[in-house]
Amino acid sequence: MAIVLFDRGAFRVVARYVEQRGGTYYFRRRIPDDVRPLYPGRKGFLFFSLKTSDPMEAARRADEEARRQDALWET
């Protein structure tokens, strides 16, 4: 899922791994198959609150978390 932060014709800015439920934004990302055994009890997705109702702040926090996960999964 993604949220559109800005849309002007051919120019669109989208935040990935973010979804909104109610007024709060959440991080949702699929766990790759090769590291899934390291996440017992998960159904194949990371899903947690970003604890904000501001879309720009949610995009920033989701980006930080995605970068953190990418670095962890690469090792």
C-alpha cells in the first residue's frame, strides 16, 4: 500500500509501505521469504503504527524503517 503525498499531472510523490486506518498511519511491508524464519509468529508482513496522523511525518518514519529493515535483511 502507498499514500500519495503530492499529485500534479505527470508529477506524483508516493510514500511506500504506508497505509492509513482511521486517522493514524501504519507501516506495512512484506517479509522476504529468505528471512521469514527469523520472524516467528508473523504472517509474512511487518505491520505496526507509525504513531502519527501527519502524512509527511508518516512518510519520513516509514522511509527510516524501510532503510533499517533493508540493512538488516542484507546481512
